[in-house]
Amino acid sequence: MMWYRHILSLGLLTLLAWTAHAQEERKYIREGNKYYKEQNYDMAADAYKKAREKNPVSAAARFNEADVLYNQKKFDEAASGFQSLAQESGLNPSERAQCFHNAGNALMQQKKWKESIQAYKQALLSNPNDPDTKYNLAYAQAMLKKEQEQQQQKNDNKDQDNKQDQKDKQDQDKQDQKDKQDQQNQQDKQDQKDKQDKDGQKNDKDKKDPQQGDQDGKENQKDKENQQKAQQGQGKEGKISKADAQRILDALQKDENALQKEKQKNQKARVVVIDKDW
């Protein structure tokens, strides 16, 4: 829980001279405080703005205007307003402490822990015994420590993830290299086997051709010899003596003469019968 100092009391920070401007300034501040209590922050801001127009250095108007910005959740503008006012020389230590305290609250709303811690320390320099500021300072310090631990844990997890990713990548690279090497080895074995098969076929062919040539030569030689023997045999068997040839011719002539005589006989013996139609 943060302790926030409402700054309506700062409307009485400075006792201004009773001039017309001072009276109008106080009137607008009171008007702004009234709207502020009603949580009508827009109307309150307009009233404080008019008070500053009457007195541009009005500490009460500036303080209360920054408070309106805080309640409108314009924390960055509110912090700037409180810090700027805290630097003014006309404030007493208590008033300066309140400015730094509220500035620390606006910064803490933005989770600007380091900046809020610095603002609370500034407040304690002006008011060392303020329990609200001490509490808020301790709270901001605890939140800063928690944030740092979470960030460290996040960084450690990120480093661990990076290391794991790197390890996974290295393992994958090794596996890819192994697969590639295995594939190359397999290809080399296949290439060597194909070469051996090809060389074996060539050697078989080289070994077979001379034998086949010899066999073919032998068969051709045998065929040639057989052909020559056949021709020689036919010449020997086909050769007859002159007397035998004459006897064969005489026999053939005799058969031819006998065939002619038989033919003539058949022609004379043929009787032709003619039927006459009377």
C-alpha cells in the first residue's frame, strides 16, 4: 500500500500579501479544492490554472494542479510537476518533503522503481522521520529487488535456452554429418561393388573368348576335314571302270529296246470297235 499525501493543505503554504491578485488567487484555489473534494478533477484543474494565471509562482496552485494530474492517472506529468516544485527555494523542508513524496508515488505508479526510490530518499532528507515515506521507500526497494530477480531469472532461462538451442544445433549438425558420411560410405561400397562386378564380367569374357576361339577353330577344322573326307569318299565311290560303264550302258539300251517293242505291240493289238447306226 502506498501512502499518498493529499496536498490540499498546501493551499496555506504561503501567506500572500493581501492584494487583489492574491485574493483572486486564493479564491480560485479554494474553488479548485472544492471541485477536488467532489472528484471533479477537470473543473479543479481549470480553477488551479486560473490561480496560476494570477500568480505564476503560486506553490499551492502548482502543487494542487499536480495532484489533479495524479488522480487523472497522468502520472508522468504529475511527477514532473511535483519534482519541479520541489526545486523551488521558497518551500520549507516539510513542504519540500511532501513534493518529493508525491513525486515518488507518481513514479512508482509507472513502476519506475529506481526513480521513485531516489525521490523518497530526497523526501527523507527533508523529513527523516516521516513513516509514510519510509514505508513507501521500503516497498519500492522490495519491488525493485523482485523485478531484478525476475529479470535475472529470465536472463538465466534465456541463457539456458540459448545453450540448449546451441547444443541441439550441434547435435543436429553432428547427426547430419554422420548421416552424410554414412550415405557416402554406402555409395562408395556400392560403387566398389559395381566396379568389381564389371571387372569380373570383363575377366570372364576375356577368359572365355580364347577358349571359345580355340573350340570354334577346332570345330571349323573338324568340319573342314569332314568335308574333305566326304568329297574324297564321294570321288572314290563315284569312280567306276570303263568296262562297268559299258555294261551299264548296254543294259540301259536293252531296257530301252524292250520298252519300244512292248509299246509297238500294244498299238497293233488295239481294236477299235465302231458301232454303226443303220
